[in-house]
Amino acid sequence: MSSASINAAGMNSVEPARVEKRRSWLASVVHHALGRWGTRLGIGWIALVAFCATFAPFLANSFPLLVRVDGRWSSPAVIHLTAVDFTLVIAAASLLVLIRLKKLPWAIRAWWFAGILGMTLPLTLFAVKPPLVSGYEEYRDLKHEGRVQWMLSAPVPYSPNDHLTDQFDFTHPQPWAPSRSHWFGTEQNGEDVLSVMIHACRIAMSIGFISTGIAVFIGIIVGGLMGYFAGIVDLLGMRLVEVFGAIPTIYLLLAFCAAFERNIYMVMAIIGLTGWTGDARFVRAEFLRLRGQDFVHAAIAAGLPLRSVLFRHLLPNALAPILVSASFGVAAAILSESVLSFLGLGLPVDAASWGRLLNQSVGQGGGFHLWLAMYPGLAIFLTVFSYNLIGEALRDALDPRLNPQ
Amino acid sequence: MTQKPLLQIRDLNVAFDTPRGQIRPVRDVSLDIFPGQIVALVGESGCGKSVTSLSILRLIPSPPGKVLSGKIMLDSRDLPALPEKEMRKVRGKEIAMIFQEPMTSLNPVYTIGDQIVEAVMLHQHVSTKQAYGIAEESLREVGIADPRRRLQEYPHQMSGGMRQRVVIAMALSCKPKLLIADEPTTALDVTIQAQILELLRKLQRETGMAILLITHDLGVVAENADVVAVMYASRVVEVATVEEIFDHPLHPYTQGLLRSVPRLGAAEGRLESISGAVPNPARFPSGCKFHPRCSLSRQAAASAPAEQTVEIKTVEETFRVLKICTTVEPDLREVQPGHWGACHLIENYEGSKVSLPVLNHRREVTANAVAAEREGAVVVEVLQGKEG
């Protein structure tokens, strides 16, 4: 008994020094990366963009959130929500709840989230049928006629496709400079710039993540097989990487956009399908390094199937450089989309995108509209900069020579 | 005794393709391991002992390595010819392996519990909860204090000795018939080495499994092995019981190895060593691969007629060895009953027959040794307390 208590006391005295170490390696890397103020600023900005993307219809909408017309209450904003809007809101809500459920392991929480998302999207696509937009000026007219008793508008009371046809003024043509009613001004069709920018967050987020997701997925599969099997597989794989690396993405995008209908998914697919070569090289190099290590031999010697050896034992150890390259990839994808939109290609004409606003900053008559260049340009710059900050911080945190542990 | 061997290696040849041509680190290796036996495979670095052990489980990186010929029979299955799916069932379940470097043989991103449970659930059809129970039990068996808490820890939170215990626990969690231990103590410091070997011996007695012990440490061999096979430059050069090897080593290489072990009380000045270095597998000498370093051949050449000897010039020295040593590669022959050797200079080698080294021998555990082990176990427990 006494020896046990001595032992316990001895252990306790060691414990404080170990507290720092009580994390998995990946968790400690994230912890180190998060310790830098630059990373926090970057994550803050990305979070703001994500928030705008999720709640865009509640932040900028021509339809009031809550209104009392002729004595009847209604919520036109909610009625006009699309299936995607619903899914995003439900996803955000479930994410918040799942993050709060601290007792569940992360893997199970991730499965729950994926499950909820997978259930909601088809359900909403099936159930949510928003009415065709009759006219964005409907409630402005009603208010003008004095039939509105009470109205709660969105912070920016204009939808991104609201061309302000009721406010047409021959003497003062669009675009309008920033004013009290349009904080960031309007663009050449009369759309409110701030509203367009808020709704454009969706494209900025999704184009970055989906195209990088495609690239990382292909990169992991191809690079993993090359690195693990080496030999002839590696030889052929590297030639494939070289072929794809030689494709100039922007020209391919221009050619496809000119030849086919404008479609954001095509843009994502092209950026993803041509951008995986860097990830593949990283994964290959890591797998080549790791395949000779004892724990991989031990995993094979334990009789684990190839799937488990590759994806459970090798991949998590090779994840670090992929994370870094992915965060730079997101930034590059956003830039590519902006370039395309700036050139007037890529997205459908009515899609809200930062690049399209940039495109409009040079007027048809040759005039230059500063607010159309500055605000979206700043948004693109900050987003790309944030992803680069995060990537840089991850890279430093992963470098064991800089890590005090 | 007509017990069937658990594992039979027959004329194993392994080759590696390198940019400068094929090298063959393992040639015509034959070895038998009986159930419950500890067979030591001894040799210097680069003699092919690790490659032999890796090829049993088909862990040789391929490309560039491949098994050229030979059989590795486990019960009645030939492992090199087994389909990959069948081979996976052998790995871990029937033959387990522990590696030299405990620092790298555990996956740094998973808790040790996750790693043991994955292997347990793969081979034994049990629930996750039962698998954690088995994992906890196997950690307790290898003498890890507070196993339940340790299951939740990551490898970097443990010391080298503890990690090697975990590795052993993982290897033994599925009750294999054969454990391949590739220099299990080389990377550990001396006190921990003794503990780990004691532990392996204890577990071996309890479970009755066989162990193939790969090592270059003759002390480890003397204390643990039943049968010893000495490898030099890709070949097995001597096989005998552990008592025979240490009392009557026949091959000049084995004799040299034993002479270069420091002994207590033998104050003779400089420790003897075998001159020269292990030959590069890409440029093995002709004939007996040991002849450039062989003192026996030199001595014999001094008294032999000149036409039976050959002069060898190296950077450092010029000397003569027997011609036969440089031209004819000696086979492994049973030079004495239960003692195989491959050297032209062993007494009555010429008259002996080439045969497969099969030795179903167990060392005698004297009462003295058991007492010593018990004493050792007490020391181990005390040390464990410190380690934790």
C-alpha cells in the first residue's frame, strides 16, 4: 500500500510536465499553428466569409425577413429560400450542436455531420419549392403605397440580382457611387455591390474547397499508389503527373468556357482535375519515405490489409504536407475563378462573384469605378492572404526543427 | 523425437536488383524451427540474417527484392507461393514479428490501444469491447503498469523499453505460433535489454511459441537460444545446439566471434577481433567467402606445400591461404552428429555428408538458472517501478 502511494506520488510529480504532450501529433500541430496571431486573423476572416456564405439570404435580401402587410404577417425572405439555403443553415446548426457534444469522439461527430448533410440536401431539393421571383421591388412598392404596417428588413435590403428597376433614373445612370442606401455602391446593372459580395462568398468558399478537394483526392490516390508500390507504378505515375502538370489550366478553362455553356461546376472540375499534380508529388514523396519505416513493416507483419496499411497507417503520417499544399491550393483556386470572371468568362452572367464585380469596374464608356475595383479586390486579397497565412503557419508548425517539442 | 518442425526454410535464395547489377544477400539458407524452440540466427551486420527473417513474412521491399528460389514451409504451406490473401492470415496470427527500433515501430498518430485492437479485431472475431479487453490483458502480460490508462496513450509518451514491451504485446496479442524477433534489444540500453529478454523468455515458456531470434549479440544467444545458426556473407556456416556452439565452435568464423567476446577475469590485454570487414554483397570473394579473413586457412597455408596455396595481396598486407578455400565453396555438412559446419578445414569435413540441419533441441533449464531468472524477475519488477 505504502509503496503504491509513493509510486502514485512520484507519478503525480511527473504529470505536469506531460500535460503539454497529451495530444496526438496532429492535434499538437494544429495547436502550434493556431498560436500565431496571423493564423488567427486568417481564420477569423475565413470564418466571416463562411458566415456570410451560410447566412447570405438573411444578410442581404430584397425581401423583408418579417413583414405585416394589410394586417397579415408573413416572412417573404424565408418563403424565397432555396434548397441550398436551407441545407446550409441546417448544416451550420448541426455543426454547432455537434461541436458542443464534447463526449462523442471526433470521428463519430464527423460521421453524424456527413449523415445529416447527406439527408438534408435531397430532402430540401425535394421539398423546398421557392416561388419564382416576381419582382424584387414588390415590398418597396407596397411600402410606398403605405400598405406595410411593420417590416424587418435584412441588414442589406437588396438581393444580388435586384436591378433596382423601380429606381431607374435617366439623369443619374448606374453604377452609383457608395452612398447611405448603397454602402459599397452599385454596379452597372444596378445591383448592390455589398449584397453581391455577400452572396459571392458562397462561390469563393465552394470553388476553393471543392476544386481543392478534387485535387487532393486524386493526388492522394495517385501519389499514394506511386509512393507505396514504387517501381514501374511510380515510373508511369510520374509520367502522368508530368503530362497533367504541363496543361496550362487557365487556357484550358478559357477554351472550355468559350466552347461550352458557362457553369461553375465545370470550372471547379477543371481546376481540380489539373491541379492535383503538386499534391500527388507530396504524397508520393511522403509515402516513399514512410514505406521503409518499421511501423509500416509492423502493420504489414500484423496481417493488415493493403487498404488499412495505405489509408490508416501511411496516410495520416503523410497528411501534413498535403494540408499545407491544400491551403495554398484553395487560395489559387479562388484567384483562378476571379481571373476568369474578370475576363468575363467562367461563371453564368447572373452569378454573384467577386471577379465579376472587378470586371465591371471598367465601365463600358471607359470610365473607372473605384468602388467596384476596391471592395471585391480587397475581399479577394484578404481571402487569398488568409489561406496563405494558414498554410504558412501549418508548414512552420509541421517543421520539427522549429517545434520546441 | 519425431516432432514435426513448425517452420522449414529450404535452400532460400533472395536477390536484390540494384543499378549495378543483382546482389544476393541470402544464398541456400536452410533452417528448421520446432514448436517451442528458440533458434538464434547470428551474424555481423549485412550477413543476410535480417533479409532471411523478412522473407519469411514476405516483407522484403519488392521491387527491388525478390525470393529467387527456395521453400519456406509453415506446417504444409509454402509461404513464398501463398496468395496474398492467405499470407495476410499468416501474418500476425501465425507468425508475428517485432522489430529492432521500438522508436519507429509504432505508428505515431494512433494510441497504442487503437493499434493493438486493430490487429486483434482483424484476426480474432471479437467485438471492439472484447478486443480492448484482450489488448489490456496483453499489456498486463508484458508487465506494463496501469494498462488501461496506457491504452489511451500515444507512442511518444512512452520510453523506449515501454514501447518495445508494447510492440511485444501487440505481436503476442493474437497468440502466434512463431515470433520473429529482429534484434529486439539492440536499440535499448543494457538494463532494459535484460528485462525485455527475460520477458520474451517468460512469455515463450507460458505460451509454448517458437522464437526466431535475430541478433549479433552472443551474450543474448548464450542466455536464450536452444539452437544457433551462424550466418556469414549470405550463407549459414555453422549450426549446432547452443551448448555445442559455445563449447566446441568448429567454423573459424564462429571461433573468431567467440574470441572477440570480452570475458570477465581474462585479463589478456587487447581484445581479439576478426581482421578485415564483412565483404560487400556485390563483390563476394570466390570460394569460401570467409577466406580473406580466415586465420585458420593462413595457419594451414604456412605448413602446406606451395602449390596448394594462393597468395593474396591487400592494401595492408600480403599473405597466403589454402587454394581450396579460394576455389571451392564449402557446403554445410554434418561434421559431427548434431553439428553442421561449412569449412574445408574442419576435422573430417571431407568425409562428412551434406545434409539439412535439423535439430530438435531444447536447452536444459537447470534449477540454478530458474533461480537466477527469478532473481532477475525481481530486479525487473524493481526497475519497472522506476521506469513507470
